[in-house]
Amino acid sequence: METVLSSRGREVVIAGHRPFVIIGERINPTGRKVLAAEMKNGKMDRVRSDAIAQQAGGAHMLDVNAGIPAIDEAALLVATIKAVMEVSDLPICIDSSIIEALEAGLAAYQGKALVNSVTAEEERMERILPLVKKHGAAVIGWRTTRQASRWCRGALALARRIIERASDYGIPQEDVIIDPIAMTVAADPTCGGSLWKPCV
């Protein structure tokens, strides 16, 4: 199975038998005060330079996030996506937890985007998956419960739920990418190998 993402002039294919796909994640105001302030004021110079630098550094796609508190995230996300498209032909991963922002970003994007992301909560799937279908996008699915992060059977059940619900909306299986979120021991000491159970 292959997931094909595109911009106006480029395609990227994500598949197990294909080379690793690098998604640049610098265009995100979280933890970047200067970038956040500039984006909030409508200044996109740093966004453009980050897009150019990541493409030059070998990124195959660019994740675009405009999550700044107390702003019109939908309008800002559209402006950010447009700024990126001015300087880069890499496909874009649209990254927002705000449904209205996702919808606006998908409408503004020229190509087949990747949506980051949908979880297995029914309410989230009911709101996000129709947008993915409407705009012909692909979507990242991931699980949020702590138990599922440790025991792979729980994670697999949530992944199946997302894939099945996506299918209900007419989204093909190849357009659902499951993120296993394999935490390192450094990030979470409880994720040591002895805590994992085999998926059999």
C-alpha cells in the first residue's frame, strides 16, 4: 500500500517499501516566541525562510502549524500555508487541533495534504474524517490513552477503529497513516522493553 501526497508540482509517496519520508516540523510557533510573535503580527518572513531551509536540508514534506492562543487560527493557518507555498513546492502536512482551522487550511491548500491528526475518540473522528474525505486528503491516526501507549494490543485496537471509521466515510486504507508513537525510555521511563507484551 502507498500513500501519495502532493503539492502543485511534486508528489511524495509514503510506503513500507519506499525510502523514509522526512517531514520538517520547524513551522510551529509552540515554544518559539519570536516566530509566534511574528506570525501573530502577520509577518511571514521567518516562516518562508524556515520552509526554504528545511527543503534545502532534505525534508520531503513540511508540517505547518499556526496554533497560537487567542488568535483566529483558521485565518492564520491559511496565511501560513500560502506563505509556505510561495517558496516551496513540498507537500504540506496541515497540523491543527481546531476543526475550523483544518477546514480552512484544506480549502486553501493546492494539492493532496496530510492532516495531522485524528484520534480514536468518536467525536473527533466524526468531525475530522468528513473533512479529510471532502478535500481528498490523507490523515495521520494516533492513540492517546496511556494504556495503549504501553500495551500494543490496545494500540492496535485503536488503530483498527480509526481505519474502520475512515472506511465508513469512504477514505481508502492507504490514506490513513497510523502513528505508533513509540516513546523512548528517556521520555518516559515506564516504556522500557520489559513492559511491552508481544502482539500475538
